[in-house]
Amino acid sequence: MGDVPDNIEDLIRERVDERVSEALDHARVVVPMWLNTSKASEYLGISKKQLEAWRYEGLGPEYVKRGRLVLYPRVGLDLWLREGTA
């Protein structure tokens, strides 16, 4: 057999780390800073109707209303998910 460098494991590990990092860079999903009701419900994994009901009842994540447009800040959705409250 040919000569195998002593640090072959380190070389392989580095190459795998590089490939994984590249794959993650390409796989990142960009979520907008503000989401409408449909997108917010998808993001939270709940129905649009449930999100609307919570809004009507004064529950659920924070939102901003501009005329008929309702927007949810992504940061607020993340915080609400961490708190785990309806």
C-alpha cells in the first residue's frame, strides 16, 4: 500500500467540515423581517384561522396593523414561540 500521511484523519475532518459549511450556506432559508398572517401561520405551524382568532381575542404573538394589512415581526414570533404562550 502507498504511504498514508499521519494526519489523514485531520485532513478528512477539515474537508468534511468545509463541505458541510458550504452546504449549510446554500441551504439557509431567508425569512423576511415582517410576515403577513398567512406566512406567520406557516412559520408558527398553526392555521391562519387560529392566528386570526387569537388576534381577535387579544392573544398570540405581537402584530402591527396598517389599515387592513396585518404584519407580524419575525422577532416577535420567535419570542412568542420561546415563551410558549397563546
